[in-house]
Amino acid sequence: MNLMYNSTRSNNETVTASQAILKGLADDGGLFVPTAIPALDKDITELANMSYKEVAYEVMKLYITDFTEEELKNCIDRAYDSKFDTTEIAPIKKADGAYYLELFHGATIAFKDMALSILPHLLTTSAKKNNVKNEIVILTATSGDTGKAALAGFADVEGTSIIVFYPKNGVSPIQEKQMVTQKGKNTKVVGITGNFDDAQSGVKAMFNNKELAKKMDEAGFQFSSANSINIGRLVPQIVYYVYAYSRLVKNGDIQVGDKINIVVPTGNFGNILAAYYAKNMGLPVNKFVCASNDNKVLFDFFQTGTYDRNREFILTTSPSMDILISSNLERLIYKIAGNDSAKCADLMKALSTTGKYEITEDMKAQLDDFVGGYSDEAKTAQTIKSIYDKEKYVMDTHTAVAAGVYNAYKEDSKDNTPTVIASTASPYKFTRSVMNAIDEKYDSMSDFQLVDELSKISGVKVPQAIEEIRTALVLHDIVCESNKMQETVEGILGLK
């Protein structure tokens, strides 16, 4: 049986998995969701004896049902190869009473690699299946990590080109250097004078612009997305939570059927949503701890049931979470509204017109699995230092937000359930913030001196992704106003 997908905002449009991957966003501006969340059809003891690639196949075959076994396995094999610096792909490290699921061992040292290594292959396979002749233009907004991972994934992939928008002053120096030095004839990087929400809103507006779509089609182009709004991003993320549980069983840390908690540093809500889908597939999860930084719109939502983005946007040392419009939350809203697309559409309309919405008591009651918490800048730095001092384990700022929130949750709740913390980026991506947290004496060093010092104190080799950019030339220097994004895209594609 083929699993079909419909929009969160209307049930009129039903598409296959490959069509959903190609389109990225539904015609009505909604996000594609499966008509039902499938159950795992292999038991955990079987999964515990499988490699990462094998677990990926067992999970993804349930969602991407219009791919043949050969097509899906080919995508998986090409994604999870020597681009990762460990054969485990997503190793687990125990530190300070929690299990850190390290999702940063790919080519760009951030968790986005886990999905963006496979998305280009899912997309090009989908294009062939649907006889697409147009060049697929990947249009993406990034708060720091998606951009580089998408650029690396799509660089020189035949039949595609990619344009990434990022907030010019809203990413770390290493993140920016990684993007603006990206090679590939089909890659373009654009800084905007605005924040991530401005970039994301601009990208969504272009996706929803029918006139632009017509103009592009006439010129032989069509848009697709590498953002986490694309179901082809979300499905590969479900894999690593199933894999993590199976490893804990294999290692004897838990027994089959034991519940775990999952803590995720959260911005756009895709990563924690993938964990929620894994639970709905049958993974035994007790609580999802949604960790925010000072931009605590999600914390407030879980506390009150009101989502309100009308607030100051704060730039923090965990920039990938500096987000006030968490796009993937829409998929959760749809689910807790009883898959009522009209209700979901009304709430999203309220968000776009008034900047806020409030869910019903019935919907709130379905969020019992979720706990919100936040860590301010001081607490995040303190967490990096205290865990380094105790364990000599160095974590990045985003992971530290999660660890700080988890420690506070554990203290308040006395909940000792075995806990997996999603470690979403290498500390090498945020060396200055990380090293300053450990000791302020490091602040006088240059960015690359800090890289070498981090290697010394952590005993972890400098990743290839960092070595590559030490002397790399800047290849992308376009900057535009946030209201000129479409004009910029038309210029890049030669549509003007």
C-alpha cells in the first residue's frame, strides 16, 4: 500500500511521497504530512543488530512507499558513506548522566547533514519518477547550519541548483565562512539585512507566488526546498532516534520496552518533531524536552498554549535556534487538532496576520508528552564549563542549551528516566563561544588559533570541514535587503 501525503491546511490535495519531496510545500502554503503515521514493522531486538544504513531503510521504507527497494537503498548508500567521519554515523557518548547522540559527524559538522546528505538523492530520484524535465532550484533560508549542509549536498548535483539566504549578521564566523567559500557551479549564497525569520518568510512568499512559478516554468525551472518543511528532510531525521534506542538496547543500557526521554535544542521544531513521529511509530518515549534559548517562543507555548512571535528577536551564541516562527510546529498542531486541516489553516492564518494563535484545551491536553524549558546565555556558558570540568567533554552552544534545560528538568521533576540529548553541532562550529565559556583567557586568540586550542583541550581531531576553510577563498559576496529577495533570485536565474 502506498502511503499518501496531504497538506496541513486542506485535505483536497493528496500526493505520493516523491511528489511531496519534489514540491516541498503544498499549493495552499501548508506542509505535507502522511495520511497516517506508520508503525515500525521490525522489533527493536532486530534493529539492534543492524547498521545505521539498515535501520534507515527499515524506517524510511514505511514513509517513502513509491520508491523501489533498490531506489531507496541506493539513496541511503550514497548518503551515509565516507562523508561521515565514523562508521557508526551517529555515535552515542555518555556524559554527566545522559546519553549524547552526536549528530555532527557529517561533512559540515552539524545535524543537518543527517538529512541533507540524502535529500539530493531522494529529490533527483523523485524527479525521474515524476518525469520532471525542469531544473530544480533549491531555495532555502538558513539560521546557520542548514545552508552549508544543503550547499554541500546539492553542489554540482545534475538537474539542480541551490540558492541559500542567511542573516548577514546572525550566524557564527565559522558558519558564514563555511557557506561563502562553498564551491560548485550551481551554488549561490546570499546574505540578507534582516534576521532568519525575514529570510524564511521571504522564501515562503516565493514558494507561494503563482506568477513567479509560471515565469520559472516558462524558463525551465521549478522550486523545491531543502528546509525542514520538506518531508524529505523530516523522514531521515526519524531514523536516528530509532537507531539511538536500538543502540542503548544493544549496549545493555536499557531493556526492550524501557522508556527514554529525548531532549532537543529546538528552533524550527523539525528535529523534535521527528522524535515525536518516532514515538507515534511505537518507540517507547516518556517525555520530549523542548529546549529553547533566550528566544523562548516555544517554551512559552508549552507553558500557556499560546504561540506569540510578537517579541524582541534576540541574537544569541546558539544562532541556529534564533527563530520566532517555528515552521514545523504546524505539523504538530495539525496532529493535535485531530488532523483537522481547516482548524490548522485558521491558526496559521492568525499567526501570519496577528503574529499569534491560541490552541484549545483539548489540543493542550495532547501535549502531555512535551516539557518546555529554556537556558539563557549565562546558564548555557556555565553548562559548557561545568560538563567540561567534570567530564572533559566539550559540547557546542546548542547542545549546552539542551543539557542546561535537561539538568533543570531533572532537578525539578526527579525524573530519572534514561535520557538521550540530541547533540546537534560540533563545538568546532562555535569555537569562540565554547572556548570563552571554558575560560575567558581564550578571547584574545584568533578564530583558527581557538580551533587548535580546542583540539588540544578536547583530544578531538580538528574536523576536515574546518581544515578546508582555513585558507578557502570567498566565492559568494551577494548581500540584499530582505524585501529584495525575489528580485535577487530572478537575477540569479536570469529571469529579469
